Amino acid sequence: MSEKICAHGTKFGYGSPCVDVAEVQDINGPGMSRNVVDVTSHDSAGYTSKLSCLADAGEITFPLVFDPVEATHDDTTGLLSLWDSGDLEDFCLTFTDVGATTWQFQGYVTGFVPKAPVAGNLSADVTVTITDDITF
């Protein structure tokens, strides 16, 4: 049986070389899925026939403790600048296993939602849409 791995310390970054985004909280995704199509014909043996076709790498979402002047958050070099420009970027997700497994992919920052609650910290919800395959 494999060893359990604590997720605390997982890194999300962008650029080449990859720069870790500061203050990332719970990382969700990528939400990988695969399109399956029905190819049933009258010649089928009484069951539906299905074919696995296109894969979709999906999105990664995460909240972060937002600092408007932090270089990896700001509108000059950070995630906010990537959202504003709409530029395709290299991203990486590095896990906390012994080998520091890293997944690499390209995508767009498609969501950046700041939050300023009366009784809470300044934060932002970020969405990165992956455009193609993931290198595992």
C-alpha cells in the first residue's frame, strides 16, 4: 500500500521557468473529463456501443489571500495581468510527494474575482482554463 501524502505545501505557478504564486489556498482541479459518444447501430448486439473520443483537461480553481502589490497577483506581472491581457501562459502544479511530481500545461486566466468581506481578509477566486493536454 502506498504512503499517504499531506497536500499542504502543494504549489501552483506560472511562467517559464515556473514561479510559484504566493498565498494560494485550496487548489481544485484540474477537472479532467473525457467525451464519450454513442456509436450504436442496428448491427449492435442489443447494447449501446460507446466510443471514448476527446479529452478535456478542464480548469483549475483556487482562492488566494489577495495582495494587490504582490508580484504574482498584481496587474503588471501577476495573475491579474494574465487575466487582463488574455495571453496564453505556461502553468505548473507541483505536489508534495517525495519526487515533487509536477504537472505542466498551458492555459488562460479566465476568472479573477476579488472579495473584500467586512469581517475577513482580502482574497480572490482564480480560475485557469487549460487549453490542451497536461504533461504528467
